[in-house]
Amino acid sequence: MEIIVSMAVMAVLVCLILQITHSVSTAINNTHKHMDADEQARFVLDRMAFDIVRMLRRTDIDYTFQNTAASSVNSANPAFLSFYSTALGDSSASRPLSVIGYRVNSAYQLERGALPVNWVPRETSPAGTLTAFSACAVDPQTQELRPTQKLMQPNTLPNISDSDYQVVGDQVFRFEFCYLVNGGTGAKPFLSATPPTSLDDVLAIVVAIAVLDLKSRSLLSATQLDALAGALPPAAQIVQNDQDIATGWNKKVTDGALSRNNVAAPLAATSAVRLYQRYYYLP
């Protein structure tokens, strides 16, 4: 009888130890996944900050802010951000101007594109070199080559080819942005998803990303990942309710919308989704 009681006590103790070990292991794994997501989000948002702070904010320079699926390589991630920046597109010191672009590719990874260009055509430019200004003339007073046209038409930026894009966030599966716009005299700034006709009234570009670590991502099929990205609404549906993108997305995460039938993704994956947002105030 005593042997049976001892064995029962031993079995209970073993079960308790196994349960504690499993709980500690789960907590450690979740912490590691959270740290991985934090690290990548920090890198991506800092990379964007490096480019955006060098954005050219001039009336004669073009930029592209698009949120339409037709302009994207990923229908669930229609956001496409492109602009001129003094951030180097390559190591060439002779072309200090670049067209920078951000998008999410068909594999649900954030990409950064960089296309080096010259300010204006010049004799030393290699054949086929792209320039910010294609129509130029010699200024009769200074004898300098200056642009003779303004580039305010939509979508006039040089196209960044697929080969000029590189993955900068393999865990970022959703990307959206909106604008903090000056409300005018006596009015407070407000958020807008409408692409501005001029940067003069734009105080900041607000970028939001959703990150899913690689281990959790491996639990999802391509269809589930597509549905998961689609379950996070676009900026236009969120800011009209006077809230920022991260707030709108967080409601979808906390109310369980990412695990319902329209997504049908395992809870182990959807619970690992991390949301990040940053305001990039323009100089």
C-alpha cells in the first residue's frame, strides 16, 4: 500500500514538473518571438526614417503616395510609397540623388527600392542615366544648367524596377501609411488617407507595419497569410473614424477578428502578430 501511495505522489510531482517546464518553455519562446519582431520593426522603421528625413520637399519635385491595389504587387498590401531623397541609392558619389520606394511583395515581405539618379543631364552622365529633371536649359545669367519644367504631375517619378528592390523586412506582412495634415489657422492637425497635392500642409507621414515572426509565419498557408493581411483594414477605413492606423488594427487583433472564419488562422499564429507605428515629421 505504501508503495502505491509513493508511486502516486511521484506521478503527481512529475506531472507538476512537466507542466512547469512546459509553461516556462512557452514563455521563453514567446519572449524570443516578441524580441525578434521588435528588432526587425526597429530596423525597418529606422531605415524609413533615414530615407524620409532626406526627402526632397520642394514644389518642383515629384513624389508618389499610392494606396490602390492596381499600383501594387500585392493586392492585400496596396500601399506604395515613393519619393526623391538624398539618401544614396548606391555607392556612386556622382549620383547623390535617389528615388526611394517601399512596398510589400507577393511573398508578404517589405521591400525597399533605390534608384540612383542625377539632378540634371550633364556631359559626364553615363548613357541612359535617369535624371530628376529631363527638360533643362542654360540660365543666361549664371550660365548654369537649370530645369525648365516642374514635376508636379502624378506618377512622373522614374520607375524602380523589381531588380532594384531588396527585402528589408522578411517578417513584415502588412504596410500602410497616412498623413498628419495641418488643419489651418485655429484648427488642430488631423489624419488623412488622401494623397496630398502638395507637401506644404503635411506635417508628418504616419507609417504602420504588422510583423509576424518567422516561426509563427510557418504555421500559416499562403491563403491564410493573405487573409490575415486582408483582415487589417486600409488606412482610408480607419482614419475616417478619427483614429490612427495602429489603433484601428489593434481593435482587430484584440477582438479576435484575426482568428475568425474569414481568416481561419491558428491562434498560435494570430496571437503573435505585433503592430508598430511611427510618426515621421517632415523637416
